[in-house]
Amino acid sequence: MIGQTEYKKPSYSRFHFLIVALRYGLSRIWIIQGDSVQTKKHFPKVLLLAFLWMASSAFAQIVYFHHAQNLTELTSVAEQFLTERAQHISGQAEITVYPLDPRLMVPACDNLVPYLSQGAKVWGRTTVAIRCLAPEPWHITVKANVRVYAPHLAATKALPPGHVITASDLSMITSDITAKRPGMLTDKEHAIGRIVARAIQPGRAIRPEQLRAVKAIQAGQAVRIVGKGNGFVVSREGNAINGAEEGQITRVKMANGSMIRGIARSDGVIELNF
């Protein structure tokens, strides 16, 4: 069932008692007539009783529906609630509220309070709970789906591992980000010049973990060690023991065989701070 509800047993109006009394009286007449009735003699009475019985059932339905909650109003309340919450999401929200089961009937409510069910989110497949505070308390759940369309980076072609990203490898597309894992890149500057660490298929979103920075220092590369202190600068030559990205720590073997550690910088420079 699309909707679920819990509510207290409603108080019955005088119409309900009238219906019960009418049905009881008709049932008694039917029993009395049934003991001695013969089909031809009492057929018109039987038809009349059947008609009155069905009329009482129809009247009961009319009275009940008159006091029942409009289900369309409930879905509208849920949609308005999600629309207000989605305003704080980056992107264009598309909200679909699924209709409630038409067989579902609850007493009419004057004070409807919508809220998110426990553990529910504002986007993706979600559930909005609606509580009635008066005149008779009950609550119901309405299922919905909130799609959020936002721009992000995608590959224009297949990008193999080791490939250095260029502007022509990237495009900005808009798609439903609720169907994807979070963390997609949205700025080309965060991808251009980086190396593909894991293969990326055409049209797929690009994530930071799929890329790595180009190494500023390669293993075995001849480097210049620059040491800076209070009022002086020292420069020496050496060879990098391991490769490193800019800002990472790398080891360097000096000409005299000693080993030092420094911060990798661009242009083959290892920086030392005294």
C-alpha cells in the first residue's frame, strides 16, 4: 500500500446510530417474513427489503465520505513541504509525490503537520509523514521522489590510466545527481593537468579519487636543494630518491652520499627550511 496510517477510533455521529438502527430493523423484518414466506406471495416485499438494505449501505457511505479527509490535499501538503525544503539544495529540484491508495480513508483534519520520517532525506526516494493534530489525531506517510539536476564535469571520451587531463577531455553536463555518489567535480581547474588514476568512461562523472597530481619530482631526477634560513639561502645539487607531487616530502641523496628530506617544488627544486 502506498500510504500507511494510524489513528484513534472515531466518535460516531447520530447518522451512524440511525444507520445501525435502520439495519437492525430491516434484519428483524427479514427474519419474521422468512419463517412463513412463500416466494410468489412475498416477492415484492423481498425486493423492497433488499432495496432498503442497499439504500442504507449507500447512505452509510455518503455519510462516511462526507467526514473523510481529502487524499489529494494530503499529497499537496507533502509536495509543498518538499518544495520548501528543496530550496536549500544546490540545483534544480524535480518533485514527484506518489498518489495515496484511494481505498485509504481517515477522518477529515483541520490541522495537518508534515515532517520528514526518521532517517528520510530531502532528496532521492523519500517519505513525508503527515500528522493530524485536530480534531482526531492520526498520521499517514506519503512516498515521494526528489530529483536534483545540477552541472558537473564529465569525460568527453574514454580516459585511460596515466592520461594527463586537458580541457578537451572535459565537458559540463547537467544530470540527476541524486542517482550518483556525492563528490563529483564541478570546476575544470580541479581536473586539468592531473593524471587519470583509474579509467574513466565517456560521459561519466569525474571524481577526485579518479585523478592524481602530476609528480613535481621524478625518482632519480637531478634536483637542486634550496635551504632558507634567517637571512641566508643555501643551494646544493643532488638526486631524488623517490618521486613526489608538489608539496609532498621527498628524499634526496647529496653528492657526498648523505641523505636529506625536503619539500618537493616545481622546476626540480627541493625546499629545506631551517
